[in-house]
Amino acid sequence: MYTAVAIDGPVGAGKSTIARECAKRLGFIYVDTGAMYRGIGLYCDNTGVDISDDNAVERALSDIALEIKLEDGTQHIILNGKDVSEDIRRPHISMAASKVSAIPAVRKFLLELQRSFADNNNVIMDGRDIGTVVLPNAQVKIYLTADDEIRAKRRYDELIAKGEQVAYEDVLADLRQRDYNDMNRAVAPLKQADDAVLADTSGLDFDGSVALIENIIKSRAKLL
């Protein structure tokens, strides 16, 4: 029997980096569901699809072939045959991902792909509704969060390190807008699952955050 770990939380909480490291240490496969939504958002951005028009986005899905490939344990997003793992990390694609993720047809489009991974592998999957919708029966559920200003500073530092020209104030404003959008959307809003462990990393560095999440997973999945 495979073990599924569901990690939910707001943007900038460090879900992806922490989950990826924990998966590496535990020998699990890491699945970044946010990257899938970014892939849809990138396609719409590249082809001029109006992401504020739900019907237009739904029609575009028939032209999208999205795959997850693992290379040396690292997830790559393949969009219509092209590796877009770097392209989907651009700031404006982040907002596009937030908008398309609120569209029911998009969520249904990706749900089967996400669940099939969990059915056939030991996975750590992170996103906004993994423990509440995608993997409601996951053995381990964690709600990972941190203060919004701390999350914004982390994201700002990450973008600056990649050479992006951004202002901290803009990153914070975008983060707060995404929090609002994610928590108030009609379909699968971001929230802590009733049986999820709350993990606040506001006062922790990366190593401390990884240790916290790894210990929760080991304890809950009885991997000690």
C-alpha cells in the first residue's frame, strides 16, 4: 500500500521547496500540483486565451497536453511536448495560475492526473486543496503556513536571486491578492482540512521547516 502526504497552504509558504526536500529524504515522489495550474496559465498567456472567460479557458483545454516527467527525482512539467518548468515560474504566470485554478473544468481536467500518481506511488503532493479535495483519504495531511510578510520576503528573495526586477511591496500585494482569491473562490477554496496538522514556519529557517514537516510525516505515517 502506498502512502500519500497532502500539504496545503497559501502562496509563499515554502510548500514546494520543503515538500521536495522531504520527498528526497524519505524516498517519496514529489508532485507539485501548482505547477500544473501554472502550465494551464502559461498556455493561455502564450496563446492569448482570456483567463477571465471561463468558457474560453475550458475550450482551450482540448488543445492542451500536460505531462509530468521525473528526471533524477525532479518533477518537470511538459506542455504540448515542451519542458516549461522554468517558464511557469514567471511572476505574472503565478497570477494566471491562481485565476484558472478557480475554474471547475480546469480542476477536473487535472484531477485524474494528480490522483493517478498517488494511486501508484508514495507521494508528497502540495497545493491548495490536496487534503480537502484531491486526496481526501491521504494518510498524512499538513497545512503549511507563515506570516504573510515573511512569505512575501521569501518570495521576493527567490525572485531577486533569479534575476527578476521586482519590488517587495508589489510581491506582498500580489501575495495578499492571491491569498484572498484562493481562500474565497467558489470551487475548492484554500482551507485547512479538519484532520490536517497545522505547521507554522514563521520563525523557522529552511532546515528547521524541513525537519518539522519530516517529523510530522514520519509520525503520522508511522515511518519512525
